[in-house]
Amino acid sequence: MARGIKICRCRDVSYLEIRNAMVEGARSLEDIMEITGAATCCGGCTSQVIGILESVCRCNDVSMKEVEEIIKNGADTVEKVGKLTKAGTTCGRCRPLIDSVIKYKR
């Protein structure tokens, strides 16, 4: 997905803005709504925002649930998560998000 693509047209919120909010610790739709304003107007982008929240690595199709589970089971570095899931091992754009999940443990 193109980083600059608008996800929420009503509030002019891009994919990158949502991912940046996730890197800063946002993990729920409510967090994204509060931080970015996305999904707070017509609701037409809500399913897209949820989809972004549920995915960590698009290159290797790794979900947030998979990454959280691996971290819960002891993976404490981006490299360990990558070795176990392949997340962050292709383009690397998701590495800051993986690091954030490790940092916030959520």
C-alpha cells in the first residue's frame, strides 16, 4: 500500500499517519481515532483502519496478533521476531512498528 495514500478522506489522514501513530503506541481503533481523527466522521474508512491495525508486515503477511504472540513467548528483539515470523526481513518498513510492539509489550 502506498505510504501517502489517503485512508480517511474526511479528516485527510494517510496510511503513513496511521502507521506512525501505531509506532507511537496506538493499538486500537479508538487510539487511531483520538490521535489522527481517522474514522471519526462518516465511518467509511473504519474497515481500512482496522485492517491496518491488524497487520504488521504486508510483505510477508504477518499480523499484529502473530507478532504479539511471538513477543509474549520471549522474542525481545526485532531480529528475533523476524527470524520467527519473517516480519521486517524484506523491505524493513515494519521494523519500527515491531520495535514499538516490543517496547510497549502490546
